[in-house]
Amino acid sequence: MPRPSAATAGQADLSQRDPYLAPPCDTGRVVLIAVSEDPEWSFAAVEAEGGRTALGRRGGEIGGRKVEHIAWDRVWMTSGGARCQMQLGKKSDKDGKKAAEPQPRAPEPPRATPSRASGRSDVPPEIASRMKRVSETEIDIDRSAAEKIFEQPEIVTTTSAAIPEMRDNQVVGLKMTIKPGSVLESLGLQSGDLVKSVNSIDLTDPQKAMMAYTRMRSDKSLSVVVERDGRPVRLR
């Protein structure tokens, strides 16, 4: 009987190990995680050396490593039969020093849930001051404010949730839950909105959702089509 290859043996070993005890990855930093009950719809944005950010999902490759799994607070990567983990917002060790021990499993935070409007805004002042409402469905936002939102993804991820909406066994968009006073509410989105497309990209599969995220960072304008109370509404 032929002996298993090192790679095969390594993968078999990984399945027996607690992923939360995996060492920190030596390069890269997770700057954004969008987790879904369907693993295929979970995404992570990882900042590599040089400041470039790549978006990936389970089974994809980022910086020479394969994305094994995405949780709400961390991402597991594999390479050459070895597993490592990146915790959201924590920088990896790059100077050869002993990396900090990975933190144990933390309880998942409650999902964003709508509450009675209080009139209070949670949008950082440096962003709110660069946003101007033109009409009920149109917002004028300075590009510098948009960049700040991408640089501080937690102001979106901690105040909203997006769940794939299935109809006739097909994904038709992302159902939004948004807290009052949040950035997304300031941009015109509401809890219960079904986001159908972003800049003409239909959000019907994970690959297209990744493409939409990339386009949002580079396009000069943003156009979002949602289904609200059974009717299509275009936000821009």
C-alpha cells in the first residue's frame, strides 16, 4: 500500500485539531468580515503586505494561502498542510518576534436588530459632515467620506446584517437588518430592504457579490436597487 503524501497526511491531521488553537498567520490582517449562515456567502477582506486588500471566501486563495473557514471574528487559512488564523483587526507578527497567543473562542455577538428610532446618529462626525441628503432616495457623499467607511468597516458590520434571500431555491438578493442612526441608514437603506443589485451587478451569487464590493471601492458613484414593500427602489 502506497504511503500517503505529506500534504494528504497534513490535511488529515488538521481535521483532528482544534482550529481555535492554530497559531496566528505571520502576514496579513483581516479588515472586514461579512459572515452568513451559508458559508458560501461569507466573505473576508484581508490586507496583505504593502497595504493591498483582497476579498475572499471559503475555498479561495489570498496571499498564497487557502481560505479554510470564515467566522464572525476570524479567518482560518491553510498552506502546505499547516493551518493559521487571523483575528479581525489584529496585525500579524512581521518582525520575527513571538506572536501573541490566539484568543479563545468568543461568543458570537447578537445580530443587528431594528429598534425604535431615537433620532440619535451613530455616524462618526467626520463622515456625517461630508454627507448631504438631496432627496429621499439620493445622497451626495464626498469621496473622502466613502474612503473612511471602507477604512473603518466595523461602523457598518456592527450595525447591520445581510442575509441571502431565497425564493424558489434561488438567491434573489440580500435581506438587510439595519440599526437606526447607522451609516447604512444615512445612505438611505432600511431594515427589511432586499438589496437586488449594486452598480448594475446582481447580487445573486457570492462571486457577483465579491465583484460588487470591489466595484464600490473604485467606482465614483454608487447606485443600489432594493425591493422595498414589494416595489423596486433605486438609491444613489
